[in-house]
Amino acid sequence: MGVQGPKRKKAAGEDFVASVDPVKEGADYRSIEDVPLDDYDAAIACIPDEPKVDLLNYLLLNGKHVLVEKPLWAENDADIMKLDAIARENGVYCMTAYNHRFEPHYVRMRDLIASGELGEIYRCRMFYGNGTARLVRESEWRDQGDGVLPDLGSHLLDTAKFWFGDLGDNFRAISASCFENKAPDHVVIGSDSSKPKIELEMTLLQWRNHFTCDILAEKGTAHIRSLCKWGPSSLTVRKRILPSGRPPEETVTLVQDDPTWDAEYQYFRAQCLEGTQTDLSNDLWLQKTLRQLGQEALKEAAKS
């Protein structure tokens, strides 16, 4: 069940069979091995990073589809490649949960970029912040390692790839600090060699949760302010006036509950039923990128 289990259970609705958790009261089982294999077809793994490879190995080898919370972390790259091979050999679908891909304005931004309406994309800057520094610090397992980077950085990197496709491996840590936590609680990363140039800022010190994105392009700009869960959420597109001048703009504002959990579950369910082949190449890229950035971020944080 973990942290996200209750949300995932709600999204699964009538598909829900049983819950597994080693410590939480009310869980139906304490271990996945205790659940009869005939009772279920798929599992949603809302678990910390360390047990992911072993648990996914068990599920995939037993022919179970898996939706696993991000990021899909492993000790080495070969572990992810092995999981990919096991899933393919057993004809099951393994997917890492990046629910922000189902955020309405993220989808609209992807479609806007793909349409070519903005022309050449010059630069993309994203900021993702929440106010969980104290909760993380008081957790038995969360305030360690690379801190905010794998948690929020994985979302931001995945979003950039969702919008722009292949981004290469030239990201670097620009800034990293441990203001309140032992592990970095504020990190800025970027790539000046990618097209577009990208800057991603993440923090646990934004006391009102917030997301922003600004895209600068040849024929205009596009801007996202907030997510549905923190609403209102807006997407503004401005069309460039030549040689200069105030651009006409169009804004779509949403005031609604977070739709991403249900949308992501329905997408996962459809892929399982359609027999979609597992592809963990994005997870492999994210792991390599986050590992390198983590090393750089810890060095930067040590200077502050």
C-alpha cells in the first residue's frame, strides 16, 4: 500500500482484490508471497526504491502485470534490462507510474509542441515545489541519498522527455542545497546542449505546493501555472508579434479534482488487456541520468 496505495485502490475501483503491507493495519496480507497467485492478474506496487527489483522479479516471473511507483530504481542498469526481458518473455506489461503525463495541461502542451505552432523551441524552464521538508526529515527512510532529486526530478525529466522526445545525457547539476534536511532539499539541473535548452528546479521548501513551466519559442511562448490538484491550473499561449509588441494570448483555466490517478489506471488497464509489450528504456535513461546528477548534487550540496 505504501503512501500512494489508498489513491491507487480508489482508482482501481471494482478491480481491487487485496492489499499487501508489512506494517499497516487493515492490510489483507503482510507479504506478496502470501497472496494466492490465482486471485489476481496485476499488481500496483506503491513501495520504496530498495525492494522494487526483487518484488517486480517475483510478480513478472509469475505472469503478473505491474504498475510501479516512480522512479524504477535499481542497483545497476542490468537489473532494469533484466526486468524488461522477463516481462517480455512472460507476455506481461510493466509500467512505471508517472501520473503527471495525464495532467490535462501536460497533454495539451505536448500536443501544442508537436503541432509546430510555436516553431523552433528555444528554452524550457520548469519549477516543481512542495512543502514536505519537515515530513521528509522526520521519516525513517526518506531523508537520505539524493533527496528531492529522484522524487521530483524524475517527474520533471520524464515530463521533458514526454514533450520533447530524446534529450540525450548531457544534464548537469547547477545547484544543490540542504537547507533543512540531511539530503538535498533544493536542486536545480539543466542541459545547455539539448534542444531545447532545459532548466529544471525542484524543492521541498515551497510551502504552498506549486508548478510552473515557461517555454520560449520562435513563434510565441507557452506557460503552465499549477496542477489540477493544487488548482486552479492554467495554460497560456502567446503568439509573437513582429518586430515586437504585446502578443495576443489565449488562456485555458481548469478548476477540478486531480484526474491523473484515474486516467493513468485506465491507461495501464488498457495496455494490459491489449497485450502491449513492456518497454523500460525510459526508466533506463532516467536511472542513468539521475545517478549522474545525484553524484553531482551531493558534491554541490557539500559546498553549501
